[in-house]
Amino acid sequence: MSESQQTQFGQPYSERNPVATIKKHQEKKGDDNVQVDRGEGSADPTKSGKQQKEEIMQRSQGRQQKPTDAVEQERKKGDRIVKDPTTGQMVLIKDAKFEDYRGGNLDHLDPNDTRGGPATQKPGGGAPETEFKDASKPAPNPAMPGNVLLYNFPAPTDASIKPVMAMLDRLQIGIAASCFIVWIFTAFGSGWWRFFFRSTLIGAVGFGLTTMASIAQRNVEKEVERVRMDMHRQRGETFSPPTPESVEWLNAFIKTLWGLVNPEMFVPIADTIEDVMQQSLPGVVDAVRISDLGQGINPLRIVSMRALPDAPGDKEYPREEWIDQNDPKEREALEKKKTEEGAGKDLDQSGHYVNYELAVSYQALPGQGSQLRSKNIHLLLEFFLGAFDWLHIPIPIWIQIDGIAATVRLRIQFIPNPPFVRNLTFCLMGVPAVEVSAIPLSSKLPNILDLPLISRFVKMAIAAGTAMLIAPKSMTLNIQEMMNAAAIGDTQALGVFIIIIHHAEGLSAQDRNGRSDPYIVLAYAKFGKPLYSTRIILGDLNPVFEETAMMLITRNEVQAEEDLAAMLWDSDKRSADDLIGRVQIPVKELMKEPNVMKRRTDNLTGYENADVMSGKLHWSIGYFEKTPLKRELERPPENPPTAPTKTAPEMEMRPGDKGPNPAKRDLPPPPPDVQRTAPDPEYPSGILSVVIHQINNLERQNLKGTTGKDREGTAGQDTDEASEEGGNLPSSYVEILVNDDMVYKTRVKQYSAMPFFEAGTEVFVRNWETAVVRLVVRDARLREGDPILGIVHLPLKHILAESSEVTRLYSLQEGVGFGRVNVSMCFRSVQAKLPREQLGWDTATVELFNPIRVEIDPSKRSIAGPLASKTTSITVSTTDSTEKVPKNAGVIDENGILRWDVGDMIRLPVYNRYASCVFFEFGSAGVGPIGNKPIALAVVWLKDLVDDEEKEVSIPVVVSKDIRQLRQNALTEFTKKTHDFEVIGYLKTVIKLDSGLDMDHENYAKSKARRHAFETYDHIEGEAQVAEKNAHAMDDGVVDKKERKAIEAAHERQLQNRQRGIAGFKPYRTMKWMKQGIKNRIHPDKPAKREPTVNTEA
């Protein structure tokens, strides 16, 4: 199963498991010929280097095609060979067609008909070879049910054993009669002693012979019965795997249960279809929602069912001939494969399994009456026509499911402990056939039967929604975890790669000036999406990065045999970046020595016709596993079972035993319960999984005043429960922020008071004890700026105090709405102990305290320029913000030390702290804009600072002919060898890194993600900080004009955030939305640097 892509049930939508779209489904279609699908993660070795390079560049630039084309291209593939995730064998699958699932004449079940296909032929015999279908095809047709009892092999025994039994009866009578005659002639006339002896001897012999004959008779009867039952077993085992059978007993059960099932159980399925349609809408339709769902009373039917290879532990497993109909070529290939591979097994195949294949069909009841339609599976859709977010016109459409046909394979894993079943894996053997009818319910619209465009769109959406389940993909339900009530159970990530990129050397020049502007992107080669990017270093062929990155690795990467790729790019300002080299290492190789960092040097390789590129990459890589839960941290259960008075071995003792049976041993204790075991504080770094399930009773506040003359005595506000039919329904989505950085955004759920998301993400958290998660629920409302409905503030130290996994309902606060969010969080530590400097937040504010001192080395005054004798201005910058210290703020003391007075402090907001520095540029070496090169430079890297601690730093002040080149280069021993610079002195100051956002970030939040993150901070902390500051306005007894203005601005800000005052009127909010839109179009506020994109399921 190394090439199969598995989806765990309950695995949320994420960037790795996105919402399916019609377009993406169509793109997977190829030509009509039979082809091999190696799975999503597999590379095609036939592609040229140029093609691979183009693909990587396209993937790095994101999705560029419109999500509307996927089902038809998938169908164009026709029959295709894939790896079956249930049996682990290569099989040929095809998309379902209704004609394959129709009933009719049962002549194809006649075992004596040589014209039948593989459905009726015995393995290895029967019809000529030309009459068989493709041997690799899953045969027989899963929709053609049969019955094993129709087969006459092994042939039943027609001869009766009654004559044999009668002969044995007569033999017993003959023995008895013979003994009696012998006794008559021998027992008398020789005295009493001889009479007694001969009578006893003859009687015993007669009794013994009669008994032996009777026992032989009974043994013959039993053996014949055993032979009959064994023939019955052989017949079943020989034909049951390849022969599908009807299961009307199971259909009767489903029919009874179908009408009793609560329709809410089908809400996740409808939610998936709605998500696919929402992501695939044409331009004229703004939104769609499923407002009603009903399963009717007409149930799905199981057309047929058959067994597949049952247990990997079976000595005959894998019996591939069950699938390939014992084709000689396939059998030879199988034997060769067994010889080459030996007895080794995939770890995923270990255990005991039972595998089945089911053919499922559904047809609507005949007739088109409205009463009859409600008895079939049906949906009520609402399409919202709109234009540029100005209006939504709802159009209700009744969708009836006319037919479904599909083939499903199941794989059930059995374990020795309750509940005896761990995993249930299932997949579809091709795109299901779906037929629907669409009828408008509006009297103003023409009632065009079956509305072909809409019905086709719904069919394609249903097919695209099932694409994630078509072999070689599959979905796995962990029954054991589901019964244990664990919402997550464990993270999808197996561990984390910690990668330190030191430097590159000898790079090839890509620009006309003989230099390059390099940066490095880390990704998994087959997945392709960039997962980390270093900063850009301008004009350098030997860049020194010294950046640390963390990349999660899941079972999908291991099974797909992924490579960890470091791709070197040349940044271009006005054109697409050039991909100039790469390094790829198999992840399995890196995982062989876990929990150890290893430094390595790799030559860059290229594409097209270049095997080796100029340049080397120096980096360190380590794979760190998850730590097991610590039993000492497990709290006792609330209702512990009564402890037995005896141990398990003692309870097995029998009367007379001197001690417990030494051969008996207690079973190993179960692992600690993730819901009762807190994370280990010894390992603060780890993997955090956050899953948003749904929001209950979500609604917006309705603060409109009660109108009319009779207001007196009426209720002031509406207290009814939220309704799905109200006009105030929000179109909600959720943003996940970790340590003030937005890491994930869900899709929009249109007009729903009970939105189901089942979406989430996994991120690496440096220190769970200081980490804070915030869930922000927003309303994608027309002609407004996505107001905050509510925020959930979750400090992990408090949430995970007693449990590594938490599933709870949290109330929305600090917004304009109400509701409760159902969220699950799971944290698992990894065996990596990062230094204290690496345990901080990525978003922070740099605080520089007074004064800044520079001491020039007397021996270097000749090259120090103006700094040798006077002060200059200082430009203090990060990649996000800049402050300037004027020249007149500096003095030279009696010891010749230069000092600058910076006032209270300098505050510099920074976002990407672990890849950023604070650089001090002294003065200017020329006049005007041409000569603005600084005289000297000093750089302090923020990765070397501990959060919220003041530190006095001493950093070198350097001069160089190309001093700007040193601004983003870390100063190491390698830098000294490859860059021309001189250290002329040292700068000393006190610096502090204030973790998290603050009010200084407001002017630097350029992108939408950062603006939203700041708004969240403002609602939770910012307003409180401003209010506390304004509360001291009367400390001096007077509120001056500036203080009064600040108090009024804070009050106005609070009203705006909560849509009170004038902000409570929709026309005002619409005017603000229009103003912001016009401003963005006239003066687009482009950030000065590239910002990370927020992961999403869309």
C-alpha cells in the first residue's frame, strides 16, 4: 500500500486534504487507454527534467485554474490499473455505468454455460481463453450476483450409504447369531466350570465383535458427514472469493433501518457535496447551500457481495488469482514476485483482515408525482445569483436522486483486544454513476424538466466529492478510537524534521550584474507545495542564512516515498523567479536515525540537461519522533473499576496448586489515555492539531430598537433560538491563529445557523506552555468587511493542563454574534529540546532601551570614517519597520565612546522574527540619493534573543565596500572567508523582545491575513490596554486636549468593533466597505516583502 493515499475518517479538510472540486476531478482524467495510476504522490520517471522544472514552478505559483472541470476528465481515463488499498494488489477499475447494474436474465449464472465470462468459470478451467475478459480486471462483474450453491465442484456424492449401513447391521446380527450357535454346541456337557468359562468367553467375543462393527458403522456415518461438510467448505472457499452473491437478507435489514435513521446522520455527506459545489460555482452564482435533505423511504440496495483475500497472515496470501482469475501469465508473475520479495510484508498489511466487495445500487421509485418524489433521496438547493458582492437572489431547486451505482471494497482489521476491530478501510472501484433530476420551485421560473445544466452540475459535484475515495485512495475509520470517544486520538504527523540552513557557496550567477538574489524553499518533492522559504539575500553568490525550519511529516509522505527537497531560487523583481538548483533526499533515509541532528553538505543538482549545478548547500537535518505519553502524568479515571482481590495469575489457580501458573503472564498495560494525560513539560515543543467540527446556534446580534406605538411592555430583544429560515443568517468561516499568526482559514458556510466544517490543521508549536490559540468566527456578509462574530481565546497551558486532547464547546465572545464552537485540540510532544532562544513567538516587537553605545577600536580608526571622530545618524530597521535616530542625539564622552540618546525606547514591530534581524546603519557615505550607502553596519539577529527578557548585547560594527550585502547575511566564520569586511568596533545596548502583537503593528499589517490577526488582537487585548492607559489620564488632575482626544478615539474604536452607535446602521458599514474597496483599487497597498499564504481547505 505504499502508493495508496489514505484518508483517515475524521481527518479534517486541510491544505493536505483540500475540499474536492469539479475542476480538480476533471484534471485527473487522461486518455481513453488503460493506464497505471501510481497514486498522487508518485513521480513519473518518463518526464524530462524540463517538464519536472515547469511543474515545480507552476506548483510554487499556486492554483491558477478555475475549479470547475474535474469529473469529465476523470471519466476520460476509462479503465485504469491502480493499486487496490484493500488487498494491496494491482487491479483494473472502471467507472460505474447503470447498464452494468441492471437485472435481467439469469442465464449468466448457469454453471454449465461455457459462454459465460469469469463470473461463472472455475479458476483455471472452463471456457476457452479467448472468451475471458482482461485477466487483470476485477472479475466477475460485481453487479452480477451469483450463488456458490449453483456450482457443482466438488461434486456432491450421489451414491447412498444406506446399503453399507444395512450390511453392517446384518454383520452385527450375524456375529450375534454365530456366537449363539457356537455357545449352544460348546458350552454344555463339560461341567459347570467349563460352562461358565466358555459362556463368558463366547459372550465377550460376540459382544466385542458386535461393538466394533457398530463403532465402525458410526465412524463411517460421521466420516461421510465430515466429507460432505468439507466439500461444502471447499466449494465455498473456492468460489466465494471470486463469485459475488446476492444478500437479500441484508437488504431486508437495510430497508427496515432506512426509514428509522435520523436524517441528521446524512448532514456530513450533504456538507461535503455543498463544499464541492461552493468551490466549483460558475461566475454568475455567488453561493449555494443545501437547505434540506431527506433520505425518503426508498433505501439503497446491495446488489451483490463477495469475499476478497482475507488475511495477510494466510500462507496462501496474497491469492492474487482470486482477482486475476488464475491467468497463467499473472500466476507466473506472482510466483516471481514472491521469490524476489521473500516473505517480507508491509507494516500496514500486518494483522488479520477480512476483505469484501459490495456492489451498491439505488433507483428512484417509478412515477413523477410530488408525493412520490418525497419518498426518494432528495435535496433542496438554494443558488444565490449575485454581482460583485452587492446582492444575492435566491433560487430554490428541488434535486431528486434518480439513481446511484457504485462498487465498494471493504477491509476490516481484527485485533485480540476489545472491541476486536481497529480499522475499517473502504474505497470505491471507480467513479460512481449518478443520475439526478432538478426542478425549480419558484413559480416565476419556467418549469423545465430536469434543468440539464443544474442536474449535470450536481452530478459532477457528487462525483467530485467521492474522488478522494476512488482507488488507489481510500478512507480509514478507526473503530477502536471512535468507540473510545477520542475525537482526534493522535496527530496525523508522525514527527517533525528540524532543518538548519547554514549557507550556500559557489552559486551560479543568474543576473546580468554577475550575481544572484538567492533564497531557498523547502518542500516535499512530489507534493510540491512550498512549506518554508528563507529570506532573500540580494546580490550574493555565497549567502549565509542560519535559519531554522520545522516540517511535519505524515504517513502519507512515508508511503508515497517522498523526498525532502531544498530548491534554490533566484528572486527577480519584475519577472517570475528562476529555479536554478535543488537537493533531494528520501525521507526514509532521513528517518533511519531519529532524534539526532546531522550536518551535511550536498551538491546542487539541476533540471533539463544538467546533472550537477554549480554550488553547494550546507545544512543540518534531524528527524524527531513523537514522545510517548508519560504514565506518571495520567490522572486516574473518574469512576475507576473495583480492584480485584487477587491478581490475574492467582485467579487462575485451581485447588491444590501451590502457586500461580508460571506460564501465565499478565498482559502489558494499555498505553496512557490521551484524554487523561497531560503533555510532558520536559518536552515543550511538539505538534498541535486543531479541528473545527461545527458551530451550534450561530446568529448575529439584533440590536435594532422595537418600533411601533405599543413598545411599552414588550420584550426588548429577541430570545428565540436561531432558525435556519431567518433573514439574519450569517455566512460564517473560521480563522485559526496560533501565537498571533494566522495559520488556517476554513471555507465559507453560506447562510447557516449550524455550520459544519470538520476542518483543521496541524502546526509545529515551539512551546505549548506559552502558546495561545485563537479561533475567530467571521461573517462573509454582503457589502461589509467580514465582521467578527466572536472569538475563542485558548491558552494551551490552561486548556491542556490535564489532557493532551480536548474536545469541548466554547462560547463566542468579543464579537457581534452568538454561538458555541465545537473544537478538538490534540498536542503531542516531540523528542527535541530546543534552546530557550528557539521557544518564542514568531510575531513580536523589538524594544531598544537608552542609550546606544559604540566603541571604536583605536587600531581601526583609519578605516572607520566619520565614526572615528564624530557621531552620525543611525537608521534602526527590521524587515518590517524602521526608526531613525538623528545625528544631534549622539555625543562623544570623555572616553571616546559614542552615545546616542533614544528617549524612552525604540519599538520596532516584526512578524517573521526567526528569519529577521535588527540592523543599525550609521550615516551616509555620499550626498543625495546616489550616495546613500551607510558608513558602517551592525546587525543583531532576533533568533538569539529570549522572549520578554532584557539582554545587553554587544555586536560587531563592520565596514565594507559592499556593505548592503551584509545586511541579511549572518556573520559567521564562513562569512569572513567569502565576504570582504572589517570589524571596527562594537555596539552595545539593551534589547528586549516583547512577544505577540501590540498596537505598534497596526500600521504594518498590510495583508488581509495580518489585518484580521490585528483586529483579533485588538478585540481581545488591544482595547483593554488602551483603556488601562486612558484610565491614568486624571493622574495629574487634568485631562488635556491630547488625552481627551485619545479617550474619544478609543470609545469610537470600541463602537466600531461591536457595530454600535452609527456603525449599527448597515448603510454606514456599506459606505466604509466601499471606501476601503475604492482605496485598495486606486492605491493598492502592496507589502514590501512577500508574506506567507494562509493554509486553507479550499
